[in-house]
Amino acid sequence: MVRNYKVTVYTGERACSATLNSVHIKLVGTDGESDRTWLNSMMICGGSASTYDVCCTKSLGKLVLIELDKRHCYLTPDDAWFPDKVEVKSPEGNIYIFPIHCWICDRETHRFREGKALRIFDESHSLGEYARQQELIQRKANYGWEEESPGVPNCIEADGPCTLPYEVQFSFTKDTEFKFTAGAAILELELKGLEFCTENWKSLDEMKHVFSNKHTQLSDFMQDHWMDDGLFAYQFLNGVHPTLIQRCKTLPKNFPVTDDMVFIPGGSNLSNELKQGKIYLCDYKNLDGMPANIIQGIKQYLMAPLVLFHKRPDDKLMPIAIQLKQIPADDNPIFLPTDSTYDWLTAKIFVKSADFSEHQLNAHLLRTHLLAEVFAVSLLRKLPMVHPLYKLLIPHTRYTLHINELARKQLIGPTGLFTQFAASGGKGLTMILARSLSSITYRSLCIPDDIADRDLQDVPNFYYRDDGLKLWNVVYIFVQGVIKYYYKSDDEVQQDSELQTWIRNIFEHGFLSKKETGIPQSFATVSELIKFATMVIFTCSCQHAAVNNGQYDYGAWMPNTPITLQRPPPTKKGTTSELTMLQTLPPIDVTVQGIAAVWLLSRQSSDYVPLGHYPEDHFTEKTPRQLQKDFKDKLDDLSKQINERNKDLEIPYTYLDPKTIENSVAI
Ligand code: FE2
């Protein structure tokens, strides 16, 4: 008796997702398999569903997997196909969904598992186990590790983004929109002609006239108010680098600020304010001794400053002292707001320039881009598509390998923009990255722990913390729901050998087996797994948004974020002027290249996927799908709350509004 299986093929909506090649399918079940059956590819169109019959002489039992392959016809060349999923209705009336969501480019046979998530010990059929093994063997071959530099997290083995497997490359839309060249950005910013001008700026006014295009409300505000001390301090809480400042109860020994040096309004003094927890510190010791770049034959300067802040009675944070080098000395004065205008301003400029390097290399590149890449490569190598953690995390790795390969080629490679024009480009770059990795801790990657360790729970007007903690909780509840649905006990976590291999891979390749980081080397409990997966999603989405999305807002007005400085810092007070400041700031061409870079890195692609949106249905079961919906609803609510709060702020804090957070590190 003929058994008829109804097969519906859903092809993705993305550009060029359809195929004219001949597509074949084989259904594989616990009691047998169908013949390899031809599906009429003329019906396979982008964004469509086409239904076919697959006839068998007997029931196949419970369907375990499908095999798909495509061959070109004599009239058509090989062309890639992007199926979303295949749905099969068995003669018994059971529906099986097979999520795919990847390009099929070659003529090989590709196996896809039924959508119900399975851990390795859930496999009840040898076919399932075999498919699992084969998938991981293939992935291991496609996604190799490479040691780019000693002391820095391993990265994907590739020679540029075009050599990556298709499924992790940018879509046609994103690729077309995102031409990662400074040249294009310079053209778009209408700065053409300035990129070869090696002269120094003659005045701040001259800079204002140049930047007539591409303003944001905040970039305009920065241009007008960048010298303001309150705004300088504000940026350490709510700018692009909110992860360095910490409460200071005891002054570091190498920062000998005394009571009589600093003016504390209200009759108090520094010692009292330290005791009362009203003093804060930014310490750039990570940059100490790092070699500064040589740009166009000119030696550059990169300081390792210490900055002290005071929380005033009106809750405003204000800078009260700056020392530009780590070792106190007569030629390393402690600058104060009461010094001459240009002494104090020059000291703040050196701080902001150091902050640019520390932010870009440590907070942005290492702690989001490079770690997200480690999470992505480990996931691809160690967990098969059918694993619940793969389904949970894969949307948060979208485009990460591609953007990082682009960055390695065009930003931090030998001729990259950062290498050519930033004070920390070149030799210093890998040294800073390696030192940053050795000081990374698991706690610093989890915002509740990080805020507690920096003792910043009660700092007023700290929106990065307020929004970040709320986001962490929303992500945590979602992750907890999914993980507890699949793991009912700690034993199950311990027994999941794939999961254990995955975390081990992250520990070894991402954190170079440094135990002192506190990164887990294995998972013993369900709650350990929940926390780690929350950290992965938070890092790839929220944390990246916090340190990425404001780059143009705060960096477009160059004096607020100079990417390099070309004169040494003053060694004594009273030697600065407007002229020395202009001679210290980067020249016109370097400025223009820096602005082009931050412009590129702050742009959003039209195929951007916001946090909590899952256009690809990796989960097919009711519970995780409902949890995804609840997650999205909670994020929508949080977005409304943040927008409401922002209405009352002079500078709205938008970087952690869920609507502006991308699901993955994609820019
Ligand atoms: Fe980024």
C-alpha cells in the first residue's frame, strides 16, 4: 500500500534565496527511509512555500531527519538555495518540522534534524547519533581556530570574510549597504579632499565648519559643550565607555592627591568624602608602558592617566584631579580644575584620548567582538543544530564572524584604519589586548556582579546601570525558562557531554585556559548554565550596544575623543595655550579618518534584527516559542519605560533601549 507524505518546502525571503537547481529530498524515519525524491525546483521561489508528495511503500515510523541535495540542470548553473524549513505531514497525520535556515550551495547531501531539541542522551535512534556526529565533523572542518596573536583570544581560521562559510556571511542586503571602506564614509560625510591634508587644525572654529553633514543631536551638543566638566564626567557613566569608573574609598598610592589640593564644595574635604563613598576613580593602568604609534613619521603619545571624581551634594559627578602618568613625579603634575583653562583642558584631552584606546580595544573589541566570536565558533564546532543551546544562542552570533574578519582586514590589519591612525594602533594594539585579556574576569562580564564589584549600586543618574540591570534580568528570565525546560536536574547538565565540551572550548580558546578569570571550565549545575548563557546573550547584544552605538555621538566632535595625540603631555603647569592644544590634537587627515571610522561603526543595517526577535524558527516546540514571545513582550515594555524616562533627561540615554540593541555583534 502506498503511503503518501506531504512535504512543504519554505524558502527564505532574503535576496537570491530561490534556486533553479534540481532539489531532492529523502525522508528518514525509525522504520525506514523514502527514495530520494525530486522536488520540482521551478516551484521553489524566494519567500514561498511549495508542497510535494513523497510516496513510500510502507510507513517510515517516527521521522528523525531529512536529507536534501541539489544538482544543477544542463540549462542552469549551480545556484545557492536558502531554505527556511521543511514541513512533513505523515500519512498518520503527524506533523514534523525541520528547521534549516542556511545556504545550500554545493551538491553534497545535507542532513537536517526534526525541530524538537535533543540533548545527546535523548537520542533514541542510532541514526540521530550518527547525524549528530557527522554534523560536528563537518563543522569542525568548516570552522577552525586560529591564533592571531599570542595572549589574545583565538579567532576563526579564515582569510577574509569572503572565505567564510556562506551561512555566516553578511546577507546580500547587508553586504551591499555596508561597504567597509573609509573612502566611502569620507565621501558620504562630505569630507572629501581633507583625507590627505596633513596640516594641523588652525582653530576649533575651523573644525566646526568642516563638519556640516551627518549630525546627531548629541554630536551637536558635544560640539557646543565638550569643555564642560559635568559633561566630561557624565560620559564615564553614560557615554560609550561606562565600564571603567569605580567607587574609590582609598586613593591609590601612586595618585597622591591631598585635601588641600582639591576644593570640595560645602566645607567638606577629600578625606571625608572618600570615607563617605563620594569619590570615584578611573584608572587607565592597563595602558601603562604601552608603546604609542608612529603616524606619518611622527611619534604619538598615549598616556595611562588617573582621574578622580567627586559626587557633589546636587548629585552631579565632577572631575577634581587628573594625573596623566602612573608614577608620581615632579614632571607629572596633578592637574586641577583650578589650573589655567588650557592646562585643565589639555589634561582632560589626554584622558579622553587614553579613554578612546581603552574603550575601543578593551571594552569594545575584546570584551564584545572577540568574545562574541569565541562564543560563536565554539557553538558551531561543539553543538549540533538539534541541541537546545544551539537553538537558543545561534541567533546571537549572526554576522559576528563576518564583521570581525572585516575588522581584522580593514581596521586592525597592517594597513587598517586603526593601525594607521590611532595612538594604540600597531605594536601597542596586541599588547593592550593581551594585557586586557589577562585582567578579564567572569564577574566583570556579568553586569550585576560588575556593578557590585565597582561599588556603583547607588550612584545617581547612572542609566547604563539602570537599564543594563533590567535587561540582564529580562534576558535571565528568558534563558532560565528555556534551560529549565530542557534540563530538569544538575545531573542532566553534568551528563551532557556536548555542553561540557562547548564550555571547555570557550575556556581554552577564548580565555586561554586562565583559571584566574573565573570562567567556568565545566558546568555542574543548571543555574551555572543559566548564568553563563545569560552572559553570552547579554554580551553579544546589550553590552555591545552600550559600547558601540554611541561612537558617532561622542566621537564625531574630535576634541572630545581624539584617536591619537601628537605632542607629549605638559610636564609642568602654565605651559599650555590654545596653540599647544591645537598642536597636540591630531592633524586634519587623521581626524577625518577617525570620524569616518566611527561613522561606519555606528550605522545600522536595514536587515538589522533587534534583541529578542527570532525571525528564524530554530525552536519548534510550544514552550520555548512562548518564552521567546514573553521575552519580546518584556523587552517592548522595557523600551517604553526607557523612552518615558528619557523624556525628562537633558541627554536621553538610548543605547540600552531594546529597540536599538541588535541581537548579535554585527557592526
Ligand atoms: Fe562593534
